[in-house]
Amino acid sequence: MEENTILKKFTTAQFLNFALGFFGLQFAWQMRIILSGPVTEGLGASPFIYGLIWLAGPFTGMVVQPLVGALSDKTHSPLGRRRPYLLGGALLASLALWIFPNSANVAEFLHKVTGLNLPPLTALVIAAIMIWVIDACVNVAQGPYRALVPDVVPEEQYSIANSYISLAIGLGSVVAAGTAPFLKWAFGYQMSIPAQFVMAGLAFTLGMIWTCITIKEHKSSIENKNVSPDEKSETFWDSLKGFFALSPEVSKICSMQFFTWIGTMCMMIFFTQYAIHTIYLVPDLTSADAYTKELFSHAVLDGTNFSSICFAVFNLVCFLVAIPIGILSAKYSNKKVHIVSMFTMVLAYIGMFLARDPKIVAFFMGLAGIGWASICALPFAMLSQYIKKGTEGSVMGIFNIFIAGPQVFVCTLVAWFISKCAFSIGTEYTNYHWEYTFIIGAICLILASVIANSVKEKI
């Protein structure tokens, strides 16, 4: 008998359960965002090299998500279409999360085992490889997870479903960013960076296991609908052409997403370095000797903890406003709510460009969290209106190109620009104008808002 393809409305409890796996995914991703800078800088990465290492995310996103999304549409296994990718991505990422902060130890182990005189930057190369693995595996899980929304949720609840994912992103990030500072504040215990990465790996794996166990996938619409053989054998390039043929509005949504994510990643990639070097006035330590690194070690730790607190505030606000944004978008339209939300982020960026007081910076990070909640939900809800049944994974994978592509711009041109904005501190030290990234980000968010205003949504 053919499975009933009419999807039942989700209850609040079902939405919360559905979002739990994304909580684990975001927990791991947030730890990678906050702590990859201090780890790689300690291994000798300059701002530009750090930006190049960050290319792992966009390159794997542009390649992995579209391919995995297309594969997951056609996967038939005992675990279903999406769940093999959710579980496999989480397990491999967890292994890389454990290795990454221990890259120096791995390099030393290789030296002892092989007896070779390894190059000085071996540890940095290992760390870079692990970041690529982490990012690839996060993308393996993320695309099919987004595709679960149109798989299992009725169309009239797409905005709310994506808002619950936004809620999980906020909560996962709050817990990831806030755990180490809380332990330091409450118990005087400073959690080590390797321990924080182990915690992230456990959260990712356990969250995805829970999702795989509790979310029932419906049969592929390719199985349940009258689909021609040509559609069944559709290639990735056919999917790409079909994606842009969905509607003229799809191109506008993609353009909006492109500039949105340039603006977002200007903050995401460089905020920890901004906190350490601009707010806590630590000079560039890329080529510093051991004595200088030790001299500023406490300030680096304070800056890193402050960054974690700011990301916790940023994502706490995202968590708090995620559901209200979904409700407001259902009432007033996705694009109107999204435009207002992005302009709050622009104001926050201007504030952080000007501010030097940690409390004021934390306030503006909280304000930026409103925009982040919208970015995590509403563009996907806008796009979901145009998805053809049976192509959910392919569409979400292709859409991710317009999230990953902007990161290439930020990791190369913006990182290069920052590396050229050096200034001297006294006669001994140099630093960089990390705050300039906020001006670039604000300009791109304004452009994204203008494009969003031109989108004609389905009523």
C-alpha cells in the first residue's frame, strides 16, 4: 500500500525534538568558530594564513553539500535517505574535533615514530587538515538535515520549522560558548581548549544519534509520486539548471543570501581575533618568541573567554527571538521581518566598530543576534516555497553555495585586507585593524536588505 503523503502538523514538542540534532551540530560548529583562531595563531598562522585555513568551510560547503544533497535525495537504505549522512558526518567530525587542538602533539608523535625532521609548520598543516575534515563533515550532515524540513513538515509550517532550527542554533551556540566561561566564573576552573573540543564532538554525535532514532522519514516523493525515469536519473548539473528555473525570485533570494553571508562571516571569522587584539590589546603574536607569548598568555585567555561570552550572548538572543521571528514572519511576511532583522545587525556592526568597552561590545553582539536568528531561518523559508517534491536535498545543497561562496571572499580578500592594515604599538609590537571587518560586513548586509525588498513572495 502506498504511504500517505499528507504530512501532519508538528506540535511544539515535535519541533523541539526535531531540532535537537541541529543543537549538537551547532555546538560543534560554534566551538570551531570561537577557538580555531587561537589554536592556529599559536601554531604560527598569520591573519592571511588564518583566512586561507578558513577556506575549508566554503570550499567543502560548495562541493560537499550540493553533492550530498543530491545523493541523499536518491539514497535508499535501512536508515532512510537523510540519516546516513547525519550520523556519518557527526562521527567523522567528532574524531577531527579531538585531533585538531592536539595537532602539535600529533606532529611530535609523528616525529618520534618516523624519526624524520619534520618541517616547523607540520603541526599547523595537521590543524588545517583537521579543520577541512570538520567542515566537510558538518556540511555532510547540515544539508540533509535542512532537507528534512520539507520531507517531514507540512508547507504551512516551514517558517516555524526553520525557526526551531534557528532556536537550536542559538541554544547550541550559547551552551558551547558559555560552558568554559561559566566554569571559570562559578568554580574557578579553566576548561582546556582540547577538553572543549571533546565536549563539542560528544554533543554533535549524541544529538545526531537522537535525531536518527526519533525522526521518522517519509518515503521519497520519487517513490510516491508519478516521476518520469528522466527525473529519477537527473544529474547534479540538471538539478542546478532546474534550481534556477524554479522561479525568477529564486535568483533574488540567492543574491540576497550571498551578500548576507559575506556580512555574517566578516564577524564570525574574525570576532575572536578582534576580541583578543582590539579589545584586549594583545599585539600580533604570529612570529613572537616564547617569552612574549607567555607574557601575553593571560590576556589572550581573557580575550578568548570574552569572545566566548559574546558569542553566548549573541546566540542567547538568537535563541530567545527565533520563535517570535517565525510567528511574525507568518503574519507580516518573511522578507519584511528579515529586512528589519538585518538592519539591527547593521547597527550592531557599526557599534562594534566604534566601541572599545567590553560591556558595550557584548551588548552589540546581543543586538546582532536578532539578525542571526532571522538569517538562520527566513531565507530557507523563502526558498522552501519553490522546492519541487523529491528534490529537497539537491535544492538545499545548491542553495548552500550562496552561503559557502561568500566565505571564500571573506577568507581571501577580507583577510588580505586586514593583513595590510597593520600598525605599530610602541617600538616592539605590531597589530591589525580587525574592527574594519565590521564596516565591510555592514555594507554587505545593507545590500542584502535592498535585494530582499525586491523579492516577491508567494502568498
